[in-house]
Amino acid sequence: MGDHITRRARMVSEQIAARGVRDTDVLDAMRSVPRHLFVPSEFESRAYMDSPLSIGYGQTISQPYMVALMTELLQVNVRSRVLEVGAGSGYQTAVLAELAGEVYAIERLAQLEERARRALGVLHYNNVRMAIGDGTRGWLERAPFDGILVAAAADKAPPPLLEQLAEGGRMVIPLGAAGREQTLTVFAREGAKITRQASVECRFVPLLSGEDVVAGGPAARERRAAPDTDANGEQEGDAVKCVRARVYGRVQRVYYRASARAEGERLGLNGWVRNCADGSVELQMQGREQAVDAMLDWCSVGPPAAEVQRVEVDAVDPDDTLAGFGVRQ
Ligand code: SAH
């Protein structure tokens, strides 16, 4: 452990402060968050190096300097409510949670969201709320935000995100084509006016828009065919998991419940699905971990007529009285 603390202190002085990040709160946060708990275990020894690392599914945990710089540019404090789009490993989420009052983080890949949420839970970040879904639409029920941090590159700032910026709020987002040099850009709202300022050049994975996100669902599910193996050689898929999920967007009057029941039965899950008065749909599902993850992936896309914006997931105690997958009124 002491070793990790030393490595973090070196990371901060040699990679971050040396490149000009001055905000002492940001530097303290970077010294505190155990980055090695957010990278795949085979990369643990490289957790404090000056580079991004693969976190699977074609995604990366950002370079520590980039995380620090984006956080500094966002200028958040304990009174801030922050939205993060593209939570990935959850590391940037943790850094934000050290500084801001409330953090709302969206990730489109259920597997990454799950892993990030688990790591943040172990570290007791209880000012973080996560959701699976398309972050380009923002998180309307929690808006406006004092800070919005987008960790994937877009051609232009998604309009819903600009609309969800609070007075005096700031958004940090890489702009430019995927695979090319992009420009880290800061948007700031002052009354009706939004200013824009370029920061450094950077390189991020692409921010996928609504249609790409839907197309990404099945591909993400395919990878489950080879489940991750943990340190003991046990397959993750053997564990039993029980979650409650709330699905927002256009999800009622689109056969969401009937389709969810069919999908739940196909995956061999126990549970139920019901409509809520606020227009969302709620599900409880329990069964093999892999099957529950596959169901959550399905939920973030839904039947053809649905337009899912977001899925919020909470772990719940198993309910032994459940048998089969039913529709509840
Ligand atoms: N800050 C993160 C960066 C992860 S890479 C970290 O350091 O770990 C960017 C992430 O954005 C990926 O996990 C990708 O799945 C996610 N992403 C891409 N488009 C998205 C979208 N429209 N909505 C939500 N997440 C998205």
C-alpha cells in the first residue's frame, strides 16, 4: 500500500504538477484516489505510469495528467453538482467525487458501468450516482449541472448537454474526429451566452451518438461469450446477482414490458417488470451474473419502438419467492 502512495506522489509531481496543473485541491485528489483499483488487475503495476491503459471493450482509462487537467478546467467545489459522460473505469468519477458535492456518471457499456460502480462502492464514494445509457442526452431529471465532463471525443458539443449547464456552469469536452488530434474545449454559460475556449490537443475514444449506441448494444453482448476470469480462475458468470433497474426514456406503450418478460425468460432469470407513474419502467432481475448483465444490456436498448435514455441500477437483496419472469401491474 505504502508503495502505491509513493507512486501516486511521484505521478502527481512528475506528470501533473510538472505540466502546469496548479489547483491544490485537484492535486490532493489525484494523490488520494487509488488508480490501481480502477485498472484491470494485469495492469496494476502500470497504474501510475504516464499513459492511458486498456480497460477492455475497446475503451481506455485516460492518462492521469488528462484526468487532472480536465478536472482543473471544470473548477468544481463541494457545492457543485457534476455530470460525467463516459465513466469508463470510474477513475475520473472518483476524482470528481473527491471534489464535488454530487456526481452523476453515465456509461453506455453495462459491463464497464458495473465494474466502475463496484470499485466506487468499495471506496465508499456515496456522493456518486451511476447510470447505463447514452450520455449525449444528458441526465434531465438531475439537471442543471455546474460542471459537465465528457471523456470521449465528439464533432461538436451535444446540444442537450449545453442546455443542461447551470448558470456559471462549465463543460469540458474533447472536440474533433476519432483517431485524430482533438482539442480539449471548455464551454461556459453566462446567462444566455455560452463562451468557448480551446485548451490542449488530446486524443480520446469517440463519443457515440444515440444510433451508434443502439448499434453498440448487441456487439457488447457478444463479448460475454468469453466471460472474464477472476484471480481464482472462477468465471464471473457463476455468481448469483440481484438488481433493481429503472429505465427512463420512451419506454411505455412500446411493448417494453412484454419484450422484457420474453428476454428475461430466454435468459433464465427470475424477476418482474412494471410501469411506473412517472413514465419509466422498473425491473427486478436475479439469476446468474452473466445473464443479469446481458439483461441490463438488453434494457439499455429495449424493443424496437423504445428510446431508452438511461438505466439506473441498484443492487438489492435476493427475493426467494420469485419464480419465472412476470409482468406486474
Ligand atoms: N474517464 C474514463 C474514460 C473512459 S473512455 C476513464 O478514465 O476510465 C470513454 C468512455 O465513454 C468509454 O467507456 C465509452 O464506452 C463511453 N462512451 C462513449 N460514448 C458514450 C455515450 N454516448 N454515452 C455514455 N458513454 C459513452
